[in-house]
Amino acid sequence: MTAQPIRRSRRGKAGDEYTTATIQVLEGLTAVRKRPSMYIGSTDARGLHQLVWEVVDNSIDEAMADVASRIDVTIHADGRVEVVDDGRGIPTGRHASGKSALEVVHTVLHAGGKFGGGGYKVSGGLHGVGVSVVNALSSEMRVEVLRDGKRWVQDYARGDPRIPVRQSGGAKEANRGLDPSWHRSSGTRTLFRPDPEMFETIDFSWELIATRLRESAYLNKGLWIRLRDERIDREKNFYFEGGVTSFVRHLNRRRETLSPRPIHVERIVEGTSVEVALQYNDGFAENVLAFANNINTVDGGTHVTGFRAALTTSLNEWARKSGTLSEKEANLSGEDVREGLTAVISVKLTDPQFEGQTKAKLGNAEVKGIVQAVVTDGIVQHLEENPADGRRIIEKSLTAARAREAARKARDLVIRKGALEGMALPGKLADCQERDPAQSELYIVEGDSAGGSAKQGRDRRFQAVLPMFGKMLNVEKARLDRVLSSDKIRPLVIALGAGIGESFDLGKLRYHRICLLSDADVDGAHISTLLLTFFYRHMPQVIDSGYLFLCQPPLYRVSTGKVTRYAKDEKERDLAIKELSREGRTKNVSVQRFKGLGEMNPEQLWETTMNPDTRTLLRVEVADAGEADEVFSTLMGERVEPRRDFIRGEARKVRNLDI
Ligand code: 0RA
């Protein structure tokens, strides 16, 4: 293998010059407005933000090609988003069609040369659908390019140019309104307003955009990214000398780590750049984030396989050589060495192949060997220089191996007894009559009295109830053996009927709607979170399959004696009072606040929370892996303060969907 310098685009071939001629005309933009979800995935908040990523990613491509060093993103008070970079600027020459290349890039689907030979290559998934899609879905858009000392402008409305591309002014005009310290000699500025007719929401999220930009800055060290939100007068700058090392420190920032410095490896082999950082914490979860050309490959791929192979072999090898692992002891397994591991893998290559349904898996076969070689070298070298780090890692892995063995024995014991096979359903479970899992619902209810109400209020034909009470085990901190022996969790596992851990079998799951029902207060949220954590860590397939739900019990009952309304928050309560008053039933309106589920009688609980015709269930979805892991370690980890802050202040990051 040889090392060589690389220059490439996020999506395309290294060194290929994109020119006006490579742009190919494929399709009109009306298709985008007809079926926006086909192009951006959805028209909810996620789809809305896809517009921002689309524009920003083009600027990041310029940074990856080493021709841009700074990107400014502004959420304007009037709802527009502005993205400015100091890259080469979008080409403005005449395209084969006779129009300016700038216009073609913004008005023709799949233009931008990405589909032609020699230009950008599409990266797969939802990435790289092109800025023309953003234009089509924007009620207004403006692009300004600074190239060769000249400023070029075009305005659009719903994808249609308002005027031909015009040349107007130079660098002074192009840099107007920018940070005064920023003297661009070339670059692109894009302003767009999402079309309210196309989206369910046009409210951009500071948090989402900041998280994504921070991640981009980690993955492109040396790149300055500034985010400003004029709506709330907030500004943040992202710049990381340390690249993925800074990323790993960030991911572990609320954890106790085994060593102060992450192991860092970086090399370019045969045109593929590999950058990896890893650091252990004192938890049990594995948190490995992998990227290929800045794209989060959530389904892994060859880079992850290579990394894992390197980690297992190099740690075993070092453990033997150093005598930390004795001759009679067995090798550490992959699982053992990944307990408590936080790592970021970033590869950049010229011709990425994205596979799988979501195009989130890297397929390039050659990458496995390259990553494996680079990471093995890096780890071995680090441990030779820092043997104390090595001993701590091996100790931790050995503990993991012993715990795993204990868990296996515990599980075997339980399985032999048949307890997890559903042979003896727990006594507390009030099961339903239905036997088809697709039609069956399980309500997991906090507290005995609420459990009683739910049992009486339910429709026993298809709704089962399992009450849970008392202090629940914090599963984030517990391994499988303890989870299994917990008398809170065992009945749940048995009721679900699908086993747990390696022997989990989704096909045996007895309910396809598993609904968490707890008080609408902080304690209730905490208990729900403990259960969420249990599913996330020990039965992720249940969440992945969309079988886990949160109930929405009401907080208020507003009644006139004749008419009763329920409200889940103050806003709904006030609305209900207003409505009932307006209907001529003023001031005999009574308001009852439910302090807990236990205060509701069975009929009320049925009517408000369990009746499929009137209830609201929130489906639990996990956002991206880094975020989910962070949320759970924040909520469940050793340190109390971040957890308290989170429960008090922060919105649920486990994404909720109304169904
Ligand atoms: C294609 C070719 C070249 C630059 C770009 C696209 C480009 C696109 C965007 C979108 C936002 N910012 C951007 N910056 C650059 C380079 C053409 C050349 O000069 O060879």
C-alpha cells in the first residue's frame, strides 16, 4: 500500500474537473413539487431540514476539495436560510442548452453534473438530490456567485427564474452584509425560503442544524462553520483542529473515561483517507459512529468491519505480548473489547458505493483491508507508547468477558426453566383474548392503582395490561444477567414472549403495540425513560419495528356537567375552557387536574388514553445513533446533574410521531 495525497469531492471523483459541459438535462422540476417526499424523504421537520443539508453539503464539498475554508449559515428572522461559502463559486458559463450553467444547476433536476461522467457522483440515499430540489420547494430563492472578480445573481420563485442570470458588481457587492473580517475572492451565497405550501412546518430548529454543523466541522478539521439564528439572536462557531478526536471527546464529555486522550489514527492509503479516534468510558454501551465522505453510514459497512477486526486482533495481540492476558485465558471477543467503546470512523474515498435500502452502508470491498491495516498500526503503536492505557482497556474487556459468561449462564438457566418462553405468564399480567400479535396491545402501566384502572377500563379482547411498580432497575448501568434477574424486568420479558439478548426472536413477540403508560409528570417521565432505555439497550428490534409507543394521558378534565373535555397540557385546557364558554356554558365550567393516573377512574382512562378511536399514541423512534446514545447516557448515566437538567428542560430527543 502506498500513501498519496488526495483531492476529492464528497460525492465524486478526485481531481475531475466539473465543467459547464458535464451538466446533463434529465427532468423538470414540477415532478418535485408533485411528490416532494420522493426527493427529500418527507415533508415534515426532517424533510424541511433536508433542504439545509442539501445546500450546506455543496459548500462542504468545496471544503473537502480544499478550495473553501469557511461556511456561514444564517437562519433569518423572516424564516429564510442563508448559506455562504468561499469556494470556487458555482460555474456561470454558458451551458449546451444556451442557458447559464448557474441557471441549469438550479432549475434542472439532477443537474450539477452529478449524473454525468467526470462531475460529481450521486452519493446515494437522500443526499445529493441537488440544489434544484431545494429551489423547487422554496417560495423564493436567490443565488449569488462570486467568480473571477464578478458577481452573478439570479432570483427564483418556486423553482422558476424571475430574471436571466445577470452580472452585477464585484467582490465588494458580493461580500456585502457578511462578517467584516471575511474577504472572499470567490464563493457562493444561497438564500431560500421554504414554501409553506410544501411543508407541514417551516420552523427551522437551531438544535438540529447546530448538531449537524458541529458534526460536519468535526469531520472536516480546519473548516470554520458559523451558525447564526436571528430569531433568537444566537450564534455559534464550529472549528475543530482535532477533527474526529474532538468528536470522540465531545461524545464522551459526560462520561468518566479510562484514559484522558483518545487514540487517534490518520492516514491516506491508495487515495483513501482514514481517520479514526477511539476512547473507552466506564459504561457498557458501544457507541461507534461511522462516516464515509461525511455521510453517516448508520448501517455500517466495510470501514466498520475493518475497524472491528483491527480492534479485536490488535488488543488480543498486545494483551498476549504484554502478559496482561495469560496463556491459559481465552481470547477476548469482539463484544468484549467494544464494551464502553466510543469511536468515530471517517473515511474519504473517490468512488463511494452506498448499499442497502437506505443507502447508509458502505460497500467498497477494498476499504476493509485499508482501515484494518491503518487502525491496527495505530492501536499497536499507541499501546506500546502508553502501556497503562492498554492495561486498563484489557482489564475492562476481561470484566466484560466474565460478565458475559455470567449472563450466558443466567440466561441458560432461565431458558432451561422455560420461563422466558412464555410457558408461565406472570401473575400480574392481565392478558388479552386476542392471539394475533399484530392485533394485540400491551399496556405497561406504572403504579398499582393505575394498573387496576387500566385493567378495568381496557378492552380485554385485544388489550393486555402489565402493572409495574416500585423502583425500577436502571438498565443502562446493568448487564444482561442483572436485568434478567430483576423482578421488575423479568415479568415484562416473559409477557413479551420473545426472549432477550442473543436469543431474542421478534417473530415470537406477543404484542405489536407496546404502550408505556405513566403519569404526566417528571417521575412518570423518568419511569418511561427507564423503560425506553431497557428497550433501546436490550430489545432494539422492538423500536426498529415501530412497536413501541408512549401513551398520552390527559392532565386536565374540563367539564360543564353535560360536556366533558380532556386536555394534555395548559394550552389545550385553556382552549377547552374557551370553547365550552363560547358555547354558552360560561363560568359553571369546572377544571380538574389529574395528579396521577390513579385519580382517573377506569372509564376516564379508557376514554382518554386507551380507546383507539380517541387516544393519541406516540410512536417511539430513535433519531441518529450518536444522539440516542447521548440521550440515554445522559438520562441513565452516573452523573446526576446532566440527567436532572435534561428531564427538566430538554425536549425528548427520542423522536415522537403522532399516529
Ligand atoms: C460545481 C463545480 C464547481 C463548483 C461547484 C459546483 C460549487 C457548487 C456549490 C454549491 C454551493 N457552493 C458551491 N461551490 C461550488 C467548480 C467549478 C470550477 O471552478 O472548476
